[in-house]
Amino acid sequence: MCMCLLICFQGNATEYERAVFGTLSAMVGEQRKEEVALQRHFELLKNFPRDILSLKRAQHLCFYLGNPDLSLKFVEQVLPENQDQNYIYGMLAFPLLELGKMDEAERAARKGLAINKNDVWSQHNLCHVFQQECRFREATEFMESCSPSWIACTSFLLTHNWWHVAVCYLEAESPLQKVLDVYDQNIMKELEKSDCEAAEVYLNALGLLLRLYVRGHVHPAKERLTTFLDALKDESIWHVEWLLDLLILWALSITGELKSAQNMLESLKSRVSSMDKDRQQVMQKALQLAEAVYQFGNEEHKTVFDTLGPDFDALGYKMIGASDEQVDVFNEVWYVVLISAGETSKAIDVLGKQIRKRDGAPFLWRLLAKAYSLDGRGADASVASEKADALQAAYSY
């Protein structure tokens, strides 16, 4: 719809329609202003608190700005008028878990499920909690029991929920075949549907394959990459999502498609250069991460360390539009880079801090054992290795 028609439409619009138009007009075109769009959403939801669709749009915007605090404020503003709606509790749970408030997030998700056990967003957010707290068996059993209710989901949410299942199997160090079965049967099979949004499937597929690669499952990761590598070189799916772009950049690099990878990197730089100065400043970190991902794909680990610097933490890169769990794969890349680049003392320090947050993750203990061993601390390496083995045994399926 052209601008003149929109202006004509506004002349006969209701107060609600004008409010919605105001929010949308601040989100598109050359006049796009995130701060204005957010303020207009606050005003709209103050007057129309039952407009859950506009709330979802506001939270979506917050997600891509890496601002869970503001996302939480949005949902808290309208919660009193929507306490009978199961949707509201899933929308409450997500910013809570992104802010590390896991107990509150779990209560919110369970409240949504108490109203409607098939509320897919509440299911998804409860899985986030289980995964973050290393309750991997609970996560996989819960999500697989819920999976019949996902039949009406979008390609993204369907494959994303299965991505969570696969990642939890992987984190529990279950037999690799369990992870690959989820990938083959429940993620890539989505591409066979006529209404499938392929880019959304590739986002979840690549996110899982990178985790497999980081954990040393190089052959199955590369083998599966080759099945849709040509699609990743198709520029029509580039720039749908920043996270997808970074994952494509890794995939192209690791498979030797360097010309396409370099084109992607240059395209990202061009994209950022066209932004206003404030947004450019924010997205410089995303470009830095893109450079590092490209270098990691080329196995230039020392260069990755130099690019990211010693204080890298992927949680500071949420402007790429990713949840804590999605962006955490780049922390896993970082741990591997530190060890490979000979920065074992740094690796021990960083892994120790992460283990204090998630001491039930065997992979972190195995990396710590490797770092200790390379640092000449054999006794500490043995303790860490035994801890990893004990956790894997406890999670065994």
C-alpha cells in the first residue's frame, strides 16, 4: 500500500486503527525509528491493553534490540487486563528467562500451560528454563510429549522447538544418533512441506550443526551441510536474520566456499554502512562477530582471538537477534578458540565462571579438563573429566 493510500485510510480510521498505523509507520521505510516505534507501542497498549498482537510486535522489536528489560515492561503493562489469556504468560516468561529470572519464568510458563496445555510458546519457554538449568532429561521428555501440538506451528517455531530437543540431547551427551535423528526427521524434513519457509529451517539446522562441529562431530556436521549448501549460496535468503547470516557465513567458510563467504561478509559491511550513525555504532559488534565467524570457519583460531579480544562474551552481542541459548554457541566457539590458540589460563578462568552458572553441562567440564591438561595441571584435569563422565552417566537415556 503506497503512502498516499495510507494517509487517505487514516482520515477515515478509528482511534485504534490510527494507533496501529502510527506504530507500523515508525518501523518501516526510510523513516524507521526504533525509539519512536517503542514509545508508540507503549501508548497503544496503554489505551488498548487487550491487543496481544501489538504486544507481540513490541516484544519482537525489543528482541532485535537485545532489550529484555523493556520487553518485560511491555507485558507487565498489560498483564492485569489479560490474566485469563494463556498467551500472556508465555510472553511474560520469555523476557524473564532472558533476564536470568528462571524461577519466575518457570512459574509464568506453567501458568500459561495450566490454562492451555497446548500453548506452544509457554512450552518453548519452559524448555528454555529446563535447558538453562541443565535439566536435560526433563526438557527432552517434556518437549517430546508436547510435540503433537506443534502441527500448526510455523516452520520456524516447529523446527526451533525440535532444535531445543536436539540441543538438550547434545548437552546431555546422549548417543549422537539421537541428535541426528531429531535433525534429520524433525528439522530438515520440514523443507518437504509446500508452505515451508526455508530460511527459518536453515536457521535452526545451522545452529545445531555448528554445535555439533564445536563438539568435534565434524563429519556428520559437514555431511549434512552439503545437502543444502547451494541454497546457502543463494543471496535471496541472505539478510533475513542477522543470526542466520552469521551461521551461513560459518557454513560457507567451513566448506571452502570462500568466494561466497567473502561476498556475504562484504554485503554485511555494506548493510551496516547504510544505517544511521547510532545504529552503525551498535552493529559494529555484529560485524566484529561476523569477521570472527568467518575466521573460525577458516580455522584461524589465533586470528579469532585477536579479533574478539580477551573479554569476549556472546551475551553482549544480542543485537544479532538471538536468545541466550542461540547466541551461546558463539561462546562455545570462543572456549574452543581459547584452547586452540594456547590461551589456556584464560580458558580456565572463563570456563570456571560459566560452570558456576551451569555446573550440570558435561561439555563445559570436558573443555575445562582439556584446558587444565594443556596447562600442565593433570590432577585438576582428572577431577574435571570425572565430573563430566558422572554427569553424562546421570543423564544417560
